[in-house]
Amino acid sequence: MANINVKEYSPQVSNVKSRLTWLWTEYSVIIAFIVIFIGSSIMNQRFLDMNNLLNILMQVSIIGIIALGMTVVMLSGGIDLSVGSVLALVGVITVLALNASGSILFGIFTALVIGSFAGFLNGLMVAKGRIASFIATLGMMAAARSIALYIAEGGSVSGEVKGFTAIANNDLWIFDYPVIIFFAMTALVYILMHKTRFGRYVYALGSNEKAATLSAIRVDRIKIGVYSLAGLLVSVAAIIETSRLNSISSSSSGVQYELDAIAAVIIGGTRMTGGRGKIIGTLFGVLILGILNNMMNLMNVSPYLQGFVKGLIIIIAVVFQKRE
């Protein structure tokens, strides 16, 4: 009789385990977000203050926009280490174009062109030059920062057009414009990656490049498009960063932004090897990073240790990915 009971109930136990496994695999980042949010609200009463929550959203908006582009790149099986330096370069050139023309629209257009072109060059090196994305974007990281420092003579450049600051310093209802732009970009990239042919091709490329090539997918074009899109999103982030203070520093702006973006993407469940991940996962990954940074500030944790925490989170997330 004991054996009969085991046979009778073991399928149910197995079914429960499979459901729990599926739940964790598909929604682990959301579960982690809920746990961290509840834990933070218990640890510090100031966390749930509305101004604090809105401040978190404001702080993560720039990294969030960059992380969206990083997600697309990593889904294709690549990586982009140049995002921080490109942001500084775009910011410097944007301010100079803004001051020279006096036109906000011309400054924004210049930013979008420069960022997209930097991404295009990354894609060209990876797709046509057959250079590993790590090496290609590492070279772009050094080059973009160097050019920014040369143009700005190692210092900062400030805008002279007053209306430009309205982009990052005005709000709609209770949400600042950067937060609204971040969520709008998230929606657009989500539609692009999950509802269009381009998105399906990116997933196919990241899963198996040889199979994608044999399936008549223009792999080179997809790669160039992926890095160009990432550069375009960096441009949007650069516009917000420059508008916030009406200035940009050629030496410190964008430093370690690539680390934050990669951390958010990996926490969100996107695999380093490509082919698997979700834009919504990146959204929650960015929010998790924002909450952790905010809690460390509220608890007076040394800012010098925050980089250690981010690095530790990346390692833990990758370990969990390998166990799946």
C-alpha cells in the first residue's frame, strides 16, 4: 500500500515542483523586486516616502535608458562597454552645437546623430570587421572619452540656451520628464523586441548565429542595427544628463555607466551568451539597482562600497543563470 501511495502522489509533487520552477524561471526578477521592496520598507521608514520613491525613479532613468540598449546588444550575443564614454562625447558635442546654433532642436538632432553614428561604428567593427564585441567597444570606449576630453580641454562645457534645461527639470503631474521618457522608451523597445521581425531576428542571432545565417537572416545588418539602436538610446540618456545640470563633464560624466547597465540587464535575466531575456526583466533589474543604491544611502553605507555590491550582484546573478 505504501508503494501505491507513493505512485499516486508523486506525479502531483512533480507537477508542483515544475510549476514552481517555471514560476521562478519566468518571474524571478519580479519576485526579487517584491522581496527587496518589502525588505527595504521594513528596514527604513523613510523608504516609502513618496518623494523618496520618485527620487529613485529619477535616479535610475538615465541608466535605465542605457540598459534598454544594452539588453538588445546582449540578446544578440554581444556587449557594449563604450556607453559611458559615448554619453560624455555626445553630451560635449551637443552642448557645443546648442551654443553655436541657439536651437534646442538642432542640439537634440546632433546628439541623436552622434550617438547613433558611434553605435553604427561599433556594429560595423563587430559585423564587418569580425572583431569581438568586447574588443571593439573597448576601443570605442577609449576613443570616445579621449575625443570628449580633447574637445572640452579636459573640463566641462555649459549650455547657454535656457530652455534646454526644461527637458530634465520639468514634470508632468508627479513624474519628472526623464521618468516619463524612460517608461516611453521601455514601451517602444518592448514592442520592437517582442512584436517585430527585427526582435525575432535578434533573438535568433543570440541563440545560434550559424543557424540564423543559414535561415537567410541578414546577420551583419542585424548586428549593425543592434549597436546603432544602443547608440541612439545612449544619445537620449546624454540629452537628459546634459539638460539636468545644463552642463557635461568630459572626464567624469558616464563613468562606470556600463557597469550599472550590465548589472541591470543581468539582474533582469538576460543571459550573457544571448538569445534569452526580456525587456520587462531589465526594467525591474534597473528598479532593483535603484532601490539597493537608495537603501545604501539611507543606511549611510560608504559610497566606496557600492561598486563592490554591484559587482557581487552581477556574480550572483550569473551563478543563478548557470544553475538553470
